[in-house]
Amino acid sequence: MEEGWLLNADYVTRNNRAIVRLWIVSGENRLVLLDKNFEPYFYVIPERDSAEMEVERFVEKVEWTRRRDHGREVEVLKVYARHPQEVPRIREEISKLPSVREVREADIPFAIRYLIDKGLIPCGVIEWSGEELPSGEIEVSEILPVEKGTSDPPFKVMAFDIEVYNPHLSTKPERDPIIVISCCTNTGESKLFLAERKGGNSDDRGAIKEFISFVKSFDPDVIIGYNSDNYDWPYLRSRCEIVGIPLEIGRDGSPPKFRGGARRRIKIVGRANVDLYRVAERDLGEVKIKTLENIGAHLGIDFEKAEIPKDKIWEYWDSEREELLQYALGDSLLTMEIGLRLLPLQYEFSRMIRRPLDEVYAMGRGKQVESYLINEAYSRGELVPQKPRELERESYEGALVLKPKKGLHENVICLDFASMYPNIMIAYNISPDTLCKDCSEEEAYVAPYVNHKFRKEPPGFFKEILQRLIETRKKIKAEMKRYPKNSEQYRVLDVKQSTIKILTNSFYGYMGWSGARWYVKECAEATTAWGRYTLLTVVEMARKKGIEVLYGDTDSIFVLNSDKVQEFLEEVNRELPLELEVKGLYKTIFFTEKRKRYAGLLEDGSIDVKGFEVKRGDWSELAKEVQEEILRVILVERDPNKALEYVRKVIRELKDGKIPLEKLAIYKTITKELKEYKSIQAHVMAAMRAADLGRQIDPGTKIGFVVVRGSREKVRERAIPVEEAKKEEIDVQYYIEKQVLATAHRILKHFGYSKEDLLDRGQVSLMDFLGR
DNA sequence: TGGACCCAAGGCCAT
DNA sequence: TGATGGCCTTGGGTCCAG
């Protein structure tokens, strides 16, 4: 048997038959495995026995088999199609038959079906025996997954980035050529491909050709970019069409395939395309403005990169080319560095949910959970439910949030339930297949408030899966202790446990997602009901013990610390089927009267802020900086008066024009097409102005704007993109009142200061008045 | 006509 | 293309006193 890493899977059609094709990395070799012995199939749940005869009219082969549907055994027809492309049509026809109740699993892609049935793990190792064909491909006779301690696959990775000549505000492939393509590899190579000057214009033919031949010669397994799905790839494709060069970079010589519109995914045959921006969008929410540079800084990458304003790229190309080339190279080098840090988690997700890397990176969390469940269902002989027809969103009651006791508190301990929702699902056997309407109260757990019932036995689909995930994670965490924290083994195990944690914590949300195959509202509703009940129970238990509860949210309570707390913890853990543990100890903590907003000084001297504007991406840097400093002075220096003086100083600086423009920019996301907005607020207006000037504004675009002076009253009338603003035009009064004062007063009002106090009206009231 | 009040839209964060 | 709860700003409307 030979061995190799599974990079990707697809199929080819030869002699009208679909042949599964696997792309393998084996040492220095890149192999193609073909399996001719796998047929597309799906299931039919019959209404009557005549279904068999009626279904047979549409296909060559039908056989009876036993499966389970939500735990119950069912006799179903396994229906084989001649070719995967026939499946959608046959499925349509068959599901119309009166003798057919339901069609199942007809929408699982052929190559994915193969991976599931064979138990093969993408980004993992497989072994096979077979025969080499004259074409060099290998026809396999036997193929198996190999259980191995995981490590990162030995893939060759290439990062790339394009720069476009852009004397206009936007870039248009019909008009603007590519001027630089920069590439680098995880083997240390880097290349720049430059356009040539021809009669005053730049000609990118040569650059594109050289790029294509570099891709062919380096032959990467993984190609990464930053926003490449929405910019670099579409642009390259357009340029190739315009200049008449085929973008033949697939391992079979084919061009990339673009699938879908705004949420497009790009497939390159035999390789894996990964856009790190989409990974960052899903996994790095803490980075508010996701530029390449910000992501790099967040990941701790020490990288000096030349700064060139986007709209000046063409000028540098014309007159300061060397700097532009450094900049362009920096982009692909930084993309590579980011890739080296983000890819391991994507590899592990690929293994966990058994999907090729180039699908995993852009899948939403719900789809990732679903892929995992589909594999679990197969191994249990369970039929996969159909996708819900229409997304009928029925909302349900969620978590409980207590009103905080406002003010400063000393020596506060935060207790929380470990993975509350997954553990509730385990404790009360919540699962689509255990939900029962007519169980007796003895044989079922009955959810409080909502009265949904779940059979106590046998363990449900979700319970079994969650139990095993949590158990596996515990083992990994124990194993991690055997290695030093900076070791490779530790890092690999950490990625593994972290993947399990993310997946485990996504189950509840998946259950309540109306687009999920395993969507059952009652399950989600019962989970939160037990959550509310549990939180109320511990609050009551604490009070009975004379422990003061200051705040609580979903699965946590903040209490005044005392020697009673340890005993209380033990009592809770004795009486409830969940584990309450210490999450943190605050020397000082500050609550306002509002929920989900607090700031505390932890034992190690760090400050933990939740909810306040400091943590939000849609406030100016100035406002956030001021609020952060106020919280620090209050919690650490315990000197509200000093905070007051600080605010007054900042306001003076603002009036004196000493605050740089960048600190005044407010960033918000455009979430839909501009014309669809019912309410035109500042960020929408700023985006419209940007669009008028030629900037591309799509849903998902972050727009940075500032508020300038003017006769118009409404903020939106005075909101302009930050790139177009001058510092002299800033509406200082807006920033004082709506940004600095608003955020500062939210904290300082609890220490007896009014907005007037913060403004220092007494001393500068006349100036202030004239200033308006 | 301006201010008090209310509500919905919009966005982002806590859990 | 997991979930609900919650906070805050803005814009748009009504009502009412002056």
C-alpha cells in the first residue's frame, strides 16, 4: 500500500461515467488517484411498496436497505443513478410519485459522498493500492484512511497579490492593466512580475504569462490571497479574457471556476484556493477593520511594510517604482505570514468536518457543523434530513440577563458554567430524535417553562456526539500538559482542541438555525429554557447562602467573594448536572445600570472591558481612547477627578485642532445594496458619496467617515468619507458632544459629574458659546 | 415652531 | 449560509404649549 496526503477531490466523466478523482501529495510527488467503482446514489422513503417498481422506471438499479430516520428503523430504497449530473432531474421526477414519501441525500455532491462513504479525511493521510495507467494516473483497487497523530500537511503554499494601474478612483479591467503580480512561497521563493511599458501605456501580457508559468513550475498545492475571491481572481480572469491569455493554472490545465455570486467560491482543479480575508471575517471578529496590516499586527507578525496610499499606486508606478515594488512584495509576504498562522486551524477543520480545504475556509459555522453531522449520520446508519424548504424563521425565547447592581464593587468573583448549552443538551438528552410529544413524565425530561419532553433513554444523536467531542477534548488537554508550551506537539494539540471547542459550542446555534437540516425549534427552545432555569436556580442558591449576586448573563454570575463561595460552588455542583467554575477574580469591578456593559480590574492587573464603546468598532478612536483612559483611572488610580481633568484636556485639544483626522473616523459596515436602505444614516450617505466618486461599494464594505461643519442640520448631510476630509472642516462640536462627552459621561455620571462639569463651562463658557 | 416623546432602522457587542 | 438579548444613535413622526 502507498501513502499520501489528501488535498482535494472531484470527479471526471469518461465514457459517460463519473470517475472519482483524488489529488494527493506524497513526498515530492503529486499524484492523481482514480476510482471507477463508485456510483452516485440517493435514498427514497416509500409511501407504498409500489414505489420500487415506479422508481425503477427512472434508473438502472434500485435496492431495498435498512436505515434509521431520527432513530427509528426504516426500510428505504437505495437508488443508483448513471451519472451525478442526472441526479437533480431524477430526484425531481421521483419525488413527484405518489408512492414516494421523501427523497433523501440527493443533494450531497458526488465527490463528497465518496469521501463520506470511504471515511477518507481531507488534509489527512490515506493509503491505497492500484495500478498506474499510461496517463500517469493511478487506478485504485483499494483505498483507506490512515489513522495518524495529526500534523500539518506538507503542502506547498503560494501567496499572491496584484496591483493595478489606477489613475481613476476605481479600477476597471477593461481600462486598467495589472502592473505588478507579486508571489511568494512557503519554501522561501518570492517573485515579482511586472507589466511592460508600450507607447505610454502598460502592457500586462508578459506579466500574466510569467505568472502563469510560475504557478505551473512551482506547482503549489494551496494558493492563498487576501480578498482574492472578490478582487484578484476576478480581475485576473477579466484581464486574461481581454488580452487573450488562457488562465490555465489548474493541474489539468483548466482555468479557475467561479461559482456563486457575492459569496462566490473559486475552484482550481487539483489545488486549493483559500482567501484569507474570508477566514478573517469569520474567525477574527476582534479585529474591527480587517486590513491586511491590521490582521498581521493582531497575529503578532513583526513586519515593516512600505506605506503607499491605494489611490497613489499609479503615481508610484510612474515615478517611484522601486518603492511600489517593495510595497507589492510586502503584500504577498505578509499574506504568506498570515496564512502560515491561519491555515493550521483550517486544516484541522477540514479534517474534522471532512471537507476539502477549499470548501472549508468559506463555509459558515452552521454548514461546518452540518458537514460534521452528515458524516456522523452516515457512520450511524442515519438518514440525513432534507434541507428545510423555506426559511420560516420562528424566533424563540433565549437567555436570561440580570440587571446589574450599579457602581464600584471590590473583591468580586465571576462564576460560570462550563460550555453551558452543550452540557444542558447532554444532561437532558436534547436531540431531534429524542423529542417526544406523548412520553410520560417518568420516561422523559421535561423542559421548564416550555414543557417540551425528551426521552431519557436511549442517548440521542446530539448527546452521543457532544459527549464524545467533550471527552476527546478533555483527553487532548490532558495530553497537552506533557509537552512544553512552545513545542510543535503542543501547538498541534492546541489547534485540535480549539477546533473541537468551536464545533461543540456551535451545536446549539445550529439547532436553532431555521436553515439547518437538523433544525428543531423545540430543541433550541428547551435548551435556553433550561439555561434560564439553571441561572435562576444558582442565583437563588447564592442568596440563600447570604452571597450577594451583583450580575449574571446566560451562564455566569458575579458575586461578592467570601469564604462561603467555595462551599457554594461545591453545593451547586452536587445538586445540578452542570459544572460551575471560577472564571475570574476582580479586585475592583464597575457596573452601570445597563446590562452587558462592565469593566473590571483583574488580579493580574489587566483590565477587562465588556460592551462599552471601547470594545466597539463603530466609534471614533478618539472616543474609545478617552473612555479607556477614564476606566483605567477609575479602576486603577481610583481618582474620578483626574478622569474629569483628562476629559477637559482632550476637549481642549479637539478644539485646538490637535487631534489627527484618523482618530475621528467612524467605521461602519454597509450591510446591503445602497438603494435598499430605508433609512439613510451617516454611513450610508458617506458610502453613497464614495460610490459617486467611483469607489466600489458592496454589501460587506466598511466605510470610514467623519462629520464636517456645514449649514445642514442632519448628521448624514455632513458625513463624508474620511479619505476626502480635511482636518479644518471637522465639526468639532459634534465630536465633543456625540463622541467624547457621550462616552465619557456614560462612565463619569456614576461619580457625580454632569456633562457641564466635563465641558468645564465655568471657565470657558463665553469661548464655548462663540465657538458654536 | 420647537421640544418632549415614541418608534423603527441600523449596527455591533455579550453570551 | 448557528442563536437571542441588549445598548446606543439617528431619523422620522405625533402631540402640545406658546
